[in-house]
Amino acid sequence: MPRTQKKKQSAVSSPVVSRPDERDWMLAAVSYLWIFCVIPLVLRKGSPFVQFHAKQGAVLAITWFLLWVVGIIPILGWLVFFFGSILLVAVNLLAIVRAWHGDQWKIPYLYDYVAYLDL
């Protein structure tokens, strides 16, 4: 009796989508460098991959600004600013690495606000 082999399915299955080219990866990574998120929004309007990352980069830039405003408040604001900055630097670095590798990582909590941006 012939043995049938079953294909192993990975835990995370994604549809087959064309991979973005190197230029898209670079622009997606640049979009997480605060105000530079505007550059990919303007340059690559036809690339959904770059637009996804540019919009998330814009939300991160807005979050940085709000954190800076909170940091103006003495003592408690300074503490929130200090620990929030550490968290946002880690999120920015992780987002840059994920974009460079061609992943579309939805940043928890912040991705919900991307839908409100009609850019």
C-alpha cells in the first residue's frame, strides 16, 4: 500500500502575494523615522506595501508628538515621557526591521488609528 505524505501547514498561512522590491523595503523602513513618513506617502502612492508602512509611521510620529506634549508636565509627565520614549524607540526599531524584511506588521493598539487617516 503506498504511503501518502501529508503536507505540513505552517501555523501562520498567508496568501501568495508578490514580494515588494528593494526600493519599497527602503521606503517602508524610512517611513518609521518620524516626520520622514511623508516621503513614502508622496513618492509611492501606487504601492500598498509602502502606503501601509507610511500610514503607520505617521501614527507613530503623532504618538511621539503627543508624548512630547505630555512630557511638558512636571514630574509625572517626565516619567511618562521617559518610559514612553523607551517603548516607542523599541517599537520604531522593530517596525523598521519588519518593514526591511518585507513584513506588514500591524503595530498593536496603534494600527487601529491608521484607519482614521485618510491620506
